[in-house]
Amino acid sequence: MHINFKEKNLPSVSIVIPAFNEENRLPKTLELIRDYLVKSGTDAEIIVVDDGSSDATVSIAEKYGVSVIKNPGNRGKGYSVAHGFLKSSGEIIFFSDADLSTPIEFMAPFIKLHNDGFDIVVASRAVPGAFKKIKQPFYRDFMGRTFNLFVKTMTGLKINDTQCGFKSFRRSCALEIVKRRTIDGFGFDVEFLYIAKLLKYKICESPVEWFDAPGTKVNPLRDSAKMFFNLIEIVFKRLSGRYK
């Protein structure tokens, strides 16, 4: 039986999952989320945002009875997350990668942090208490740390891990960020958080358990280069007043 949020004084929750050709990983993810919501008595909407998949992603999501939103073609992860946020109804909006590399059980402590006053909670693999169950290859870990060093230097963000695919936002903050965001690809995380910093939102970086799931769509060299150029783009847009 599901908890009535209003009776328990809990916020309503939306879980947004961007998905591009995820027919192999999506079933397990949706089953794990569904089982957790049932066992915990949590009532939440699940939104799968299809980013122009050519496989069975849409039919699989529909089979599980979740909300499915389709992008107009393959637009990118950032576009998908923003699209899902705009179609959501929860007071707290999560987004999670389709591989669920951060267990859905971390939703509960994130909600508590929102109740404690934080506007945005960022899952982190790089703060005390974090645990990598299955580690990334060394080169990907090195590239991630290098990128975050550039992020800190160029934006002033004091976040150790901007790229972990599990974050939550207070609804009002998410909508203000989406109004200003411009980046459709993998660099969107930094832009979201940089806009949040400029708007003086309270951000908390919270340790999580994480594993490197097989089947990643990330091309380390190509996507790292794009993200670096996105970072330069963010700085120039800030200087031009784009994020006001």
C-alpha cells in the first residue's frame, strides 16, 4: 500500500530517466525502481524520456506502465532531462541514468536533505563516504577528475563530482534552471549547477554507492572534448549575461 504524501508530510516525487537505445538496461532499472517504491511505500511518478531510440526502448517503457515522453529526434541527454523536468509534476524531481548506476535507495536520504533545506542534491563518487562497487577504467577516472578540476577553476563551483547521473531538484529551482539552460549534450550537468550557483540555490553534494555499468553510450575522447568546449561556452555565456 502506498504512503499518502500529504498525510505523511512528504513531498511528491518525480523520477526522470533519459533513455537512448536502452532496451537492454531499462527493464532491470524499471523493475528495481518499481520494487523499491512498493517496498518503501513511496508514491512517485516515473518518466522515461526517449531520445529518438531506434530499438524497443519505448515499447519496453510502455509495458511497465510508466509515462513516456518522446523527443523530436535525437537531441541529447541535457535536452532529455530538461524535457522530462517540464513534463513532471513532483515537488522534488530526480533524474537518474538509465543504467541506475546509483541505487534508487539513495532517493530517501536525498529527500531528507531537501527537507533539511537544500534546493539541489548532487550524487557524488568523490566525497568521503562514497563507494565505487565496480570501478571505472583508470583512464575514465583520470579524465573525470581532470574535467572536474577544470570545472572548479573555470566556474568556481565547489563540487567534486558534477557528472554522476543521479541528482534531485526542488521543483521551483528546476524550472528556473531549465528556463536558462542551453546545452543539450553531456555538458548539461555543469550548466545546470552553474546556473544554480548564480541563482544562489543551496546545493549539497552527497556520497553514494556507484558501479560502472556495462553498455555505456559515452565515448571517452569524443564526449570529453565536447564537454570541455561546453565548459568554455558556459563561461562565455555567463560573461555575456545569458544566464540572468
